[in-house]
Amino acid sequence: MRAASPRGPAHRRPSRHAAMTDGPMTSGPGCATPSALGCAARGWRGCDRKVSMKVRASKAVRIARGSALAIAAMSSMAVAAGLGADNAKAGDEAGLQGQALTDRVAALDAQLFDSFNRCADPAQLARHAAMFDEKVEFYHDRGGVTWTRETMLENTRRNVCGKIRRELVPGTLRVYPLPDFGAMEIGEHRFCAPDGGVCEGRGEFVMVWRREGGQWRVTRVLSYAHRAEGKGE
């Protein structure tokens, strides 16, 4: 005969209330990260507050990530648009002839020597440097020849910056196309005191401009026939 199993408190089936009260907790006391049953037993208001905070934080993270992706996409589009504009400009400039080419090179000359005349400012010297090819050849009838941009700029820094201002002599600029390359610029210029004072020197020059994409850079310079202003004209 089989003995009846004792049914004491230890063997009672847990009540529904106990199951809800003793729901699993994943960390710490209270409703830090409760299960749904634990929240139901302890009162939904407190848990709702904490769960709501977590939902808002998670939503904020998602929004931030979305914003970062949107900004990155916009930046890529801007870069692509800029490259497209450069390419379009390059296409337009490829066929420049006559006065249109002269006007373009005259504008480049103005940019080049605006920075030249202010090259005591390192930012302007850097701007000036950017308009020359790294392997620019510079031929000077007094100073000799330099074969790199670095050497040419060192001479400019030492002998020109803060000491000389260059002016293009009006009416002397001539521009000729170099097919599939760029343009050749020929003219005369004066060398003056940097503060707008008297111009004492004069010379002639040739510059060869190379067009690559939307960029124009000087690859060759000949600077010659240097003389005192007013002589040999």
C-alpha cells in the first residue's frame, strides 16, 4: 500500500500573486530592469517611468544615428556636385579662344599677383604657391634658374615678400592658346615699393599655364629684360 505524500507549505503550488511578485529581475533591486510580471506586481507607474526613459533614450540614439547618416549623405552629394561643377567648368574652358581666353588668363594673373603682393602673410604665400606646378621651371635673367616650386618660393620669401609690389603694365598683356594644354601669357610688369610708392623697376615675362580639370597652374616662367623704369621703352 502506497503511503500518501505529505502536502505541507513547502510543497504547495505557488499562488498567482506569488508568481507575479517573484518575477525575475535582471539587475539590482526594485524595477531597474524587471520582467513584465515583476512590474505588474510592484505597480506599473514606477516601472513605466523607467521603461519610458529607456524608450526615449533608445529613440534619441536612433535619431542621432539617422541624422549622422543624413549629414554624411548630404556631404557626399555636395562633394559630387562640386566635382560636377569643376568638370562642367573644365568642359566650358576647354574651347576658350580669343578675348574669352585673354579674360580668363588676365583673371588668373590678377589672382597670382594679388597673393604675391601680400606674401608676407603666410596664408597669402600659400595661396600664391597653390597656383604653381610642383615642378615649375623659373628662368630669371638676373637670378638664374630654379627647377622646383619649393626653391622658387624660398627666393620669393627671401627677396620679395614685404619688399616689392608688382604691377602689370596696362596694354601689354597678350595671351595665346596652347591646344590640349592651356595658354601662354606674355606681358610687361613694374616693380614698386610695397606701400604704394614709386615704381623703379620694369621687366618682361612669359608664363605658361596648364589647365587640368578645373585647375590652372603655371608650369614655366621666363622673367627677363629687367631694367630701371623709364629706360628701354
